[in-house]
Amino acid sequence: MLTKFRETASGSREPGGDDRSNTAIITRTKPRTKRPSLYRVLLLNDDYTPMEFVVLVVERFFNKSHEDAYRIMMHVHQNGVGECGVFTYEVAETKVTQVMDFARKHQHPLQCVMEKK
Ligand code: TYC
């Protein structure tokens, strides 16, 4: 024989419930938060993209001052690679796409990539 149970407020089960009363509210007492993974967006050096174009890219897409953008551009020029910012996955992906589209539109070989931290 089948017995129907209903869930009580304390979570125990007792006979007598029908299908309409088989409900319970599950509440989490300990808050669980997951921090999102972060990604560096990097510019790569090349021999052809004009320095001023790279400065413009860093100002426009990474919201840097002219001074910070110039410093980042020179770091990439001298070291081969440099960080423009750190973002969540989707934001980083958007920055890479924006920079690559802008460089292609102006026919510069500038490369922009993302890397998990
Ligand atoms: N090396 C380039 C030049 O001498 C300048 C440059 C800097 C290019 C940074 C790309 O990500 C770059 N014109």
C-alpha cells in the first residue's frame, strides 16, 4: 500500500499530505558566493603598428589616461607583451574583439589576446 507524506516546516515527513501539499521551502543559511575567474588582456608588440595608434587603442578601449597609455605602449614595445587590464571572461573577450576589429579596420597588424590569471 502506498502512503502519502507531507513535508513539515522542520523538514520531517508525516503521513496525510496530498499532492497539493507536498511543498517545502528550502532556505540556505550559509551564504555561498563564487568569485568569477579573471583574465588579463594583453597587447603584443609588432614592427609595423604606429606607436600613436597603440596609445589611442589603450586610451579608447581600456579607459587609460594619455600618460598611462603611453607607458603601457612603451612597455609592450620594449618587452614584447604588456597588460592593459584585468576583467571577467565576457568583458575581456569584448575588449579583445573591439581592439582586433579596430586594428583590422585601420590595416594594422596589432594583436590583442586574453590570458587566465
Ligand atoms: N613596435 C611598434 C613600433 O615601433 C610600436 C608598438 C607598440 C606596436 C606596442 C605594437 O602593441 C604594440 N612602431
